[in-house]
Amino acid sequence: MASNQETMASNQETMASNQGTSGSSLRDPVRNILKEFSLNELDLDKATDDTVFLSLGLNFDYFLGIHLGLSKSDITAIKKDNDSDQDRVIALFWKWQERKGSGATYLLLLKVLIEIENKEAAEKLCQYYRDKHQKSSTKLSAPRFKSQLSHPPPAINPSRSYYRRSASDPVDTQKRVRICEKNPSNKAWKIFDRYSDQMVDVLRKDANLCDSMLELLADNFLIGSTEQDVIQQLSNFNIKSKAMMGHVSTFISQARNPIRAFAKFVFLIRDFKNFDKLFDKIKAEASLVAIFIPIRSIKTAKLPSLAANKEFSFKFSDDTTNSDDLILPVKQYSRHLKALYKKEKPDPKWSFTTTPSKVYVDLAVVNKKSCSDSFSKSTIRGTADDIFLHKEPFSLEELCRIEYGEAVLIEGAPGIGKSMLAFEICSRWIKGEALKKYPLLLLLRLRDKFIQNCKTVKDLLGCFLKEQSWKEEAVQHIFDKSGEGLIVILEGFDELPEDLTQASSVFLQISEELPFTSLIYTSRPSAKHSLKQEISFSRHIEVLGFTGKSINEYIQLFFENDNECIATLNQHLDESPKVRSCLYIPVHLVIICSIFQQYIMNKEQVPFKGIVTSTKLYEAMIKMLLYRHIKSKNPAQLVSIDLNDLPDSYQKDFSFLCEMAYIGFRKRATDLIFYLDSHIETLGMMQKEVQVYPGTGDVIAYSFLHPTIQEFLAAYHIFRMPKDEIEDIFNRLKNVMKFSTMLCFLSGLTELQSITPSVDNHLYSMTLFRCLYESGNHSLIASLFSEKDKVYKVRRLLPRPSPQDMFILGKCIALSSCQWGLSFTLRGITFEHLEKFRRGLISIESNPSCKIEDISFSLNPIGDEGMMELIHFPEHILKNLDSLRLMSCEFHSCAAIEFSKQLRKFSSLGNLFFHNNFLKEGEQLCLIEAMIPLKCFHVTFSKLSPDECAVLLTKVSSIGKVYLYQLGSSSIEKVIECFPKSLSLEVLHIEQSCCTPENLSLLPTTLPSSTLTKLELVNCAIDSSSVRTIIDAVLMSHHLEALNLSYNFIDDEGGAHLCSMLRQLFGSSEEPATDSNSSCSFKKFKFLDIGHNPFTGHGISSFIDELAHFKSDSTNFILSLSLGWKDQVCEHVSFTVAQQHLKFESNEND
């Protein structure tokens, strides 16, 4: 059907354009319909707004798209990317607006509708315009809320019908449709916030749904594993569901890509019938602000657990396909592929003649849990390609057990062995050792230009065929079978140009067009593409390279069990830990073994000694490659390699390779393969490969042995430039992640003698610190951070710091004389990181001038061992520390005990965040007692016993702000009881604790006698009965300035009580002045937050009325509401008067 429409559309394309150019044939119909609605062309010559599209009742149609001036490819893409007809129509009009800009007017749209002979839609357009832009001549009494459009967008909740306009309501011409703003700040979060209370209402009614949703949110990284543990422990489902949606809100709000995070969440709720109605509303509203959520854009299939992966391997059947069931062309294609693959090398970069034929690449299956076990942590290498998730060893045999239609993602760092693994899978298929149920296997090396030039899935399926008579029949048979029996390995997805990694890419269309095809994708974890969003992977595998055991096995094979030679190699490696640390990368191991062998054979000094930085390591490796090349040309020649003084016969070739590396690397899509017409001298640093594809002839391709070698040579090319150019390049690229390694090499080569790095006050990248370390220039580091009063903030480091990175950071801080604020929240920090950081701090002779004023290790699994490292930081560091954040760090009671013993070292500590750790009631008393002699002002704890609460509030005399979580009922009573005895307490925040009229009963007695200025009872399951007790306390307090009751369950009844409270506090212009009203004038109360409570529109309307009728216009008071009420509140007739007292929840400053 679609193809017929496309054909018909193409036949009418010329006709549409001809009509558009003349316009005369349209003039009369346009004038006639305008006349019917008392309009003229000048009236409609205005830009369309967004809600008009939904009011027209149009269906998606190719003709409509073409008449709007869109191309067939645009229309086809819109159809593929959107599932529902409504979404496709909206997408068409957004694309039309984008193309036409200010020319996308009502008049032009009217002409299009008449062109396609849709008079009904044309009439709706005119009616819409007249309702929206022309004043009604009828004046009626003003309603409570100003009118809405006659065709409101479907995203508005029908339960809030009191905000909609009846047919007789007048239209206000100044009204704005805020829901259709194109560029609101963080629009994704705003939509989520509008609906979060309704989602809470669904979750709190179903315990199983609540638990399932929590697990799914954690599996998809919308809630962290630590937060998941905390929420899971909450027994009250009202509090639990509020906490869950609160964490998701924070994640979307602060995500680097809020729209992607929002889209992921929307598709999670789509899988639950309970959310069907909400899903439709949210999706429709999102489309109105250009957030389109294609059905296939986010795959929410849950990855199997590790146990499930193991169980699956026992059930898998890989019986050979019965050849009698295959048509002849498929048999011929299978034989053709096997013959072709047998001629190929496993990996051109493993080209040394002495390389053992057996490959030992270690694998791990990845599961979406935190990286806290010893095996998982051992796989973290400190690179941008680290995967900070739980892993277990996985075999190649298990990997090859793939069912029809499954997709597997294989990730790993550059040079780690992904290509080798892909070929090994292919090799086992050829030999009949694995994947026997698949008659066809396509190994597509995506870096090859020939593969990149394929435009359709059919092109890919036939790329290894040329003019075989059975080609078309074989390809068509694959389509007829929906890809069953075909497995495709897409090797090197990260090496595709950016435009070929988008959703419309042919390499992502295979699963759509051939749903039973099995797919294996390989990529770097750090690559920026939408692969994980577009494909639902049944398994996620990481290539680990070589573990210690595999390295030893490889060395034994390589040196053919020559124990003397192996012992000599290990002796050299023991003296050079930096060299040993790189051997997990197979290419490195091959190079080191091959060249070490040559040095030993020639009885020459092995250049491993003194290597402590990456620059020295790769400089030695380049020298070794040059040594090997020169020796291959003249074995008798004595060779001494100096990169700055190479023999003339090699200098030119070496400079050419460096320039080639630089030119390829600086491109937006880095060139990893170079296609050249003539032969070049590679000096043993590049591999020459002849690529043969049908119809293309021989293509000569060159690639460096490893991407990092290319990065070193690129850095060396810059190193030879004039000094001013070097400094300019460094400072321009220092914040670009892609160039991080290259700049580190450049720093090591120049020792930063010719570069003065520019340093910002806020540092988000490890690149600068790595460069400073590589340079070895201690005096430069000291001078860069020499201003004693200057504070440098390090936060949200990318890539996530490795233990070695923490050592580097600690060393840089130790050399400084300034002040530091460090935030490692959610950076995967473990006790090994803290150990290295401590070693970095003490690696330089004690420098009391360096000060760290703020450290956050929150939401990291540093554990009890991490606490032991922390309390042994240098004493001058601990002494000057003002703020220490240790929320959700997986501490147990022993950590609290050890911390309390050393707390005296933290003599300047003013802020301590310690909540949500693995501590029970009574296990933090020692720590609270240790705080008594200190000057702590702001503290957070969870699960305190009544005795702990009493000591904290009455014995720690400096305390001013206290945040308490997950308190029991007795503890809540004790806290309230202690108010009069806590003489310095200004702010009390209680959260995730069930407050009832019973445990709040003392509040009216104790609050007036306290020093509290702010009371926050957030997500405490407070209902309308409890709120009356709180109101009584507020009315009696002369100090309280702010009350926060957000994220509770106060309904309209409770809202009426709160309105009454405001009337008593501030009086009303509608009431005569009384002594009672005037007696309230001395009260300081000026802020009330009632966000995310289940008020109806009537309840919210009461608040607006109350604010609009304050007795004094100068009343200093703010009411904070959920963002979800903003659009409706802004339409209230009293909004203009009340708005000075209103504030809507915002994430813009978070």
C-alpha cells in the first residue's frame, strides 16, 4: 500500500509544484472559503501555531507531505520514525514549519488543504483561526479561568475539564498556548513533572507494579543501584512511589541529554497497561514540543540476568540445518562465503609471522548492576572505554549460542581484539564448529568504504556477489524468510561516519526489514552513536583483551616454552610496570613479544627501563618498531634510535607517517583506514591490506597497528610545529574528549615547556590533569595552582576516573597552594580509588598550603575499606575540610565506629552528609557523640533511633540544619519533643518518614518554643488530617518563616485548611479589619511549598483566590506549586494579581 502511495505521489509531484507556481486556479476557492468565515488573505498571512495541526483531523498521507513541499525521503523517514497516524501528521507539519520558516502561514496551509481537496479541514482551519485570533463580539461574565482553545491538545488530562472552555465561553486574544512552546528550558523534564503525580497515583495502588517498575528503572539506569536499595527498603507504598518518581525527576532534570532520558522513561511505562492512558497523553504532549518518540527508538527489552545467560546455554540447540530444506541459491551463497572467508587474514594488524594461531581473547557478560565485585573492578583500566557494570567471565562457546532474531552487542576498547573475535566466530562457522543452524553468515567490516556505500539492506545482503545468476533469487529468499537462518556480524560500528550511525542508517534497518536475522554488533563503549537506543540486545558482551593468565599462556606459546627467554622478559617487565600494564591489549602484547625477541637475538639492550608515563611507553614502542624495520633491511647494522635524529633515509618516511596520522585524526570522523593509489613505506607501523569486493577491483588500504600509535604519531607531528602553534592547538582541543590521549602525548613530548595551559575555575575533564602528569613538570603545576584564595571546582569528571587518575589528581593537588572543591558523585569510585588518591596526596613532600574545602564521594560504593583510606588522608587535608558528603557509600557499623574515632582530625568540618548507608538504628550514636566538640552546622542522617535523635539535637550545640531520612514513628516524636532544647536549630528537614496526627501531636506545643525558621516535611505521607496539626503549630509560632509540605497526599480538604491558615496569617481584603487580623502582622511566615500534592483544580483555584485577596499589597509571601499546574494557573482570572506570590518548581538551577 505504501509503495503504491509513493508511486502515485511521485506522479503528482510535478502537478503540485505547477499549481503552487500559478496560484490562479486556487484563488477563487480560497476567496470563497475566506468569505464564508468573514476573513481575508491578509488576516491569514500569519505564522501558524502548533496546536492547529491537531484540530484539522487529518490522516497521514504522502500527497499531503508532497503538497507541503517535503521530499519523498522526508515523508518516508517520518513514516518509519513514527508509529501512530497522529504522530506522523504532527511530524509532517513540524518538518513543513522547519522548511518554510516564517513562510509557514495559515494562508499557505489553507491553499495546501484546498489543493488536496480537503474542504472539511480547510473549514476547520478557518474556524480555528477565527476562534483564536478574532475577538468575540459577545461579552459574557468572566469564568473562574480564562478560556482555552476550542480544540485543546489531547495531552491535557480530561479529569481537569474545569480548565477547558465551553462553546459559549469568550476567547481572550492575549492567551498563550504555553504547552506548545518550541524551546522551553528542559522541556522534557517539564512534561515529566506535569504527569509525575498521576504516575504516583497509579504506582501506589499496586505493590507488584511498584516493585516491577523500580527494578525496570534501575535496569535502565534511570535510578542508580544504591538509590534502588534505599527505595526498596521503604515499606510505605505512598512514600515509596513518591521517592521513585522523585529520583526519576532528578535524573531527567540533570541528565546530559534530558530528552533521551525522558524518551527512555516514556517507553518503560508503555510496557505496563496501567499506564496506557498516561502514555498516550505524554507522548502526544511531547510531540507538540518537537519531542518525537518513535516506537522503535527505545527498546526496553530487559537484558537477561547472568544466571539466565548460563541457563540458556544449556537449552540452546545448534543442530545443523538440513541441506534438503535449503534452495540451491542459498547453498551456493553459503559455499561462496566460506570460500571467500578462508582467503582472508584473521586481522591485518596481527601480521607478525611469529604470532601463535590460537587466540586467547577473554570475554565477560555484562549485567546492569554496579561494578563492585573484584572481577568487575579488575576490568577497569582507566580509559574512556571502561564499562562500570557488573560482569562475569563468558566463553566464546556461550557467545556463539545465538537464537534466530537475537541481537548481541560486543564492546571493547580500541585494539582489544573485537575484530579478531569477529573473525574467530566466522572461522568457527566455516569449520562447522559453531552456528551450525545458520546456512549464511555475513561478516561486514564497517570501516570499509565498499560496505559504507551500500544504500539498502538488499545491497548489504548481496555485497559479496557480483554477476552470479542466482544472486537475486538468493537475496529474495532471505527476505521471504524474514532473515531466518542468516547471521550478520557488523564489525566496527564505531568506525562508521556519523551520518551512517543515525536511526535511518541501513546498518540499523536490518532488524526492521529482516526481523528473524541474528545480529552481532561490535563497537567501542565510548563511541557516540544511538546503537543501544535503536536495537534491543539480548546480551551485552565486553572483550577484556588478555587477563594475566592469558598473557602468560600467550607468552609461553610465542617463545615456544623457552623458559630462559620467558624469565628474561618477565624480569624486564617487573622493572617496568608501565609496560606490563599495557599487555592486556593484544596488539601491544604482539609488538612487545616480537620486538623483545629481536633485541634478545641481537644481544642488544631492551629499551624498557625507566618507563613511567604513557608517552615514554609509546615512544619506546615506536623506537622498537623502527628498530625492527631497520634490522629487517640490514641485520648487521648497529641501530640506535633517536626520533629527533633519524637517518635521512628514514626521516622523510617517518615525518610523512606522522603527518598522515595527524590529518586523519583531526577530521570530524577520524580516518583509521587510508586508501592510497601508490605504495608508501610504513616503517613497520602500518599494515597494508588489499581489499577485494565484487566489481571494485583491488583496493589498497593502510591502517596503523593500533589507534593509540596513530595518536602518538599525530602528537609527534604537532610537537615539530612552531611553539605558538603548539600552544594554540593544545588550548583549543584540551576540552575535546576525542583528543585527550593525543594531548597527553603532546604534553609528555614537550614537557609543557612551550605550552601554558589555560585553566578554568570549574574542571570537568581529566585531560588537563593527565597532561600535567605526563609532562612531569612539577614547577608548572605549582605555578598554575598557586593562588591561595582561588577555589577550583572539580566535578562530574569525564571519563570516569580510574584509580591511576585519582593518583594523578592527588599529586596535582599536593603540588598546589590553592583551595579545591571535589565532587566524585556517581563516578564509580571504590576504595582502590581512594587508596590511589591518598597516595597521590602524599607523593609530594607535605605542602600545608594546599586545601580541600569540600569533598563528595556520595553515591559511590567505596564501602568500609574506603572509609579507612579516607580517615588516613594527610592531616592538613582533613583539618581544613569544611564539607564532607558521604551519602549512599555502602558503609556499615564498623565504618561509623572507625570514623568516630578519627573525627577529631576534621576540626573544621561544618557539613557532613551521611544518610542512606547500611546502618541501623543505634549504630550511629558513637559518631554523633564524636561530633559534640566539633562545630558541625549542617548534617544528614537516616534511620536514627530516638536516643540518637536526642543526642544530635540537644548535645551537638553548633547544629543549625538537620536533614533526617527514614525515621520511625518513635524517632519522629523524639525529634519534635527536643525542639525547645535545641537552641541553635534553624532548619529541620524530614523525608521518607511516615508522619501521622499521633507522632505530630506535640508539634503545636514545641514548635512555638523552638528556634526553627524552616520546617520541611517532604514525602512523609501527610494527609489532610495530619496537616491540621501542622497548621495549629504554624499559627502559634513566631519564628517560622518557611514550611515545605511537598510530595505528600494533602487533598482539597487539607488545601482548604491551608487557605484558612493563610487568611489568618495575612488577612483578606474582603474581610473588615479586626484585632485578630492585625495581631498577625508581626509574623515572619513567608514561604509555603505544596507542590506534588493531589489537589484538584478547585483546590488550586482556592489558593489563587486567597493570594489575590491578601489584605496588604506589600505582603511578602511566596506559594510554591508543581510545574504541572502552571498552564492552568496562568489562565485563572486572578492570576495577574496573585502572580507576585507564586513560584513554580524549576530545575533550571539544579
